[in-house]
Amino acid sequence: MMPTKHTLQVLGGISYHMKKAGYIATLVPMSTEAWSGEPDTSPKQNMKNEFVKWRKNTYEGVQFDLLQATDGMLLQWYSGFDGSLCVLVDDPHACTCDNVEVPDYPNWDNNTKDGPEKAGVMYVWVGKNIWPSRWPTRCQACGPDVMLPNGTIGDLQCYPDGEDYFDPDAQLQEHQRAYRNYSQAMGTGDGRPGIPYWFTKNLTYPLGRCPRAVDCPDWRYKNEEPYSRQIKMIQSLNKVIDVSKVSIGFETLGTDLAFQF
């Protein structure tokens, strides 16, 4: 959900009466709804963190601190992402794609490395079938005006040159012709056709995906001590909630699009 001040007033009221009646109360905020124990000093007070910002309310004349009174809180890292945080937080690498990659889990998927054995797999992306030779399958956004690895905003092409010949709105025969032409043009050099790679025309992915440091602190990031962001976030939240009450839910990348069984 996208909580507001009123949402937290209701959650606090429910928790207040549950605790008063002897029940246990727990919370499950999304990643950006409880990511810092520091006050929001932004001019428009729009840096999310609602569970921290609006944790205190008054019920029956009693001030009730939701985070202090709750029995447990499960942090959902990588969910509820709000791109506005990327430009509001004082961290140029809060949303850049600079995580430390692990074997067989790259930020850019290279479909050429496995040759014909992998050619039968297609990616269904935003309702379109794509099979480019290389594309940003992880956290890197692509298209016009996206966040680049150095923290600036610019254009980043989603596919290698020449592979954007697939037009889903064109006639099937035209697509088949382009498919054959690309396969012949990218042949193996000995007369055999090459593996056809394609990317849907005008398809972009303007928003980054996980891992982003702002809501995926459980990853390792380049030029930083391993998991230092995770420790920093937990230490910060410890200012508003006893860290012994905190659990962490690691969300698997179900929308990864590459198969991760």
C-alpha cells in the first residue's frame, strides 16, 4: 500500500487497542516506508519513511508510539519503491546500478555466451517478447533520461545496434522478413545463419529494478565495505525501534525475467 499520515493513525489506533486488550501487534512496512530513523528534513516532507515519520499519535488522551509498542516489525526490502527518493536522498548512488555482481547473476544478461542452447528462451517484458543479445536484466534502467551508473541522468540504449527490428504492431510477414534478414546478416561466416536476436521497437524501461541501494541494502555495492548499507540502515532504525524486534524479509526476484529456479 501507499500509506499516508491517516493510514498510520489508523494502524496506530488498531495497535493501541490490540495491545490494550493483551494481544500482539506486528508491522510489515515496505522497504521505503521504514528505511531511516532520522527525521525528514526535506522541504516538502516527501522522503517516504511513513512508519517512522507518523509513528506517534494520541488515543484516549494517551500518546502512543507505534514502533515502541509493537512486538515485531518485518522489513520488506525491495518492495514499494518510490523513484522520487533517488533525487531526494543525499546519496548519488542510492539508485545506481553498481552492486557487486555474483557469478551467473549479472546486471546485463549476455544471451550470446550460451550459444544456440539458450536461443529457445524469450523474455516477456511489459507484454512484449524480446530476445536481444545483451540487455539490462537487473537494476539498470534503460531508455531516455534514466539514471546512469555514475549517478547522472542521461540516455542509455536497451539493446545493441540493429536489434530493434521487431515491431509487434506490424504485420507478421514483415516481422518474419526482418527476422530472416537479421539472421542472414549476422551469420556465422561459413554460410550458416546466425542466432536471431531482437528487441521490440521503441520499448524502454525507465525505472530501475533491484538491487538499488535505497531499498536493497542487503546487497554488496562497489567501493563500499560489504553490507555496510545494511548495517547502517539497521543502526539508524534502532533509534526509533528496538532492533531486537526487527526481522528482514528477503524478496526473491520473481519479476527477474531470467529463470531463477
